[in-house]
Amino acid sequence: MVSLLCGLCLLSACGPTNEAPAAADELGTLHRGLVYVAIGASDSFGFGTADPYADNWPIDLAHKLGPSVHLVNLGIPGVHLHQALRLELPIALDVHPDIVTIWLAVNDLADQVPVTAYARDLDLLLTRLQAGDPRARIAIANVPDLTLLPHFRTFDQQWLRSQIQLYNAAIADNVRKHHLILVDLSQQRYNLARHPEYVSDDGLHPSDIGYVALADLFYQALR
């Protein structure tokens, strides 16, 4: 519940509040009034940093998007996609976003939500988002190599690799079906083996540097 209140408080507080003249950036969108909604879990909320309210990748991305971007960060620690349909989606629809980012898969995978159920809920989330705001640009991230995170060392590694592939295939299918932007964290651009500093001391969530890297990947994908 704290996360939802945080997201609403951030609605017009990201970046400088001065009313600069509207200007088109490389995304071809006017800065003035651009509403960005982040749908996610503890990673979007900012776990892994000393100050989650100020240091998380949606805030980093919002700053990259422009000085007059309004961020609604709906990240709820521990949430599953099915819960996000009830807790996050209605708020996202109410604010009529221009840009939506979604990173919401790791909790479902770790808690062994069947991939068929996850895929069905993801399809429903995207269908409702696009029906409510047909012109919104939606970027969704998949699952990185969780075998490189200390938190997952006690998991059966063969099972974990198999689940990562299945979840990423389900995400890719929905990206194609709904014509979305995929932020592929399974490839070398988010290489946790080469960049262990991207992982925070808790062994699960990104570090400050990891959040900056994630924000850059989303920004490059949106361009």
C-alpha cells in the first residue's frame, strides 16, 4: 500500500517543476504533460538502494525522458502480476499515460506461478492497457539470468534456467501480439556476469549502478 501512495505522490514531482517551453525530444514527444507510469514490483519501487523513494530506475528513466515528465511509480514490493491487475492497473488507466514500462516477472517465477497463468494475466493486463490508452507506448522487460544472483543459489539451477526460458518466451509472445517494445535483459547489454556491481548487497535487487543501467536500457529501447 505504501508503494501505491508513493506512486500517486510522484505524479507531478519528478524532475524540475519550472514551466519551461514544451520541446520535442528524440522520442518525438512533447515534454510538457508527458505522463509516465511504471508497473512493477520491488525493483521498480527501488529496493536495493539506500533511498528507494529517490533512487530507482523509473526515476532515472523519467529524468532521461525530460524535465517536465510526470512519473507515477506503482511498484509494489512482492507483488505478482495477477495482483497488479487489481492494485496497479486501475491507477495506470486513471492517469492516461503516454508511456508505460512493465517489469513484473521475477516474483511470479520465483514463487512458481505457472507460466500459462502468468502469460494469461499478462495478455489481460496489456489488453486492458491498450483498450484504455491506445496511443500509449509500452515497453516491457523480460527476465535476466537469475542464476547469476546470489539470492537464487539455493534454487535448482536446471529448473531455474528452464523457467527463465519459458517466462521469456511468454513475454516475447505477448510483445509480438500487442506490438510492444521489448527490453531484453537476457542478452549481453545487461550482463550480470561481467557487471556484478549491478547487483545490490542483498543479492537480489539492482544496485544504484544497476538501476542506472536499467533506465538506460529502457530509454534506448523507447527511442
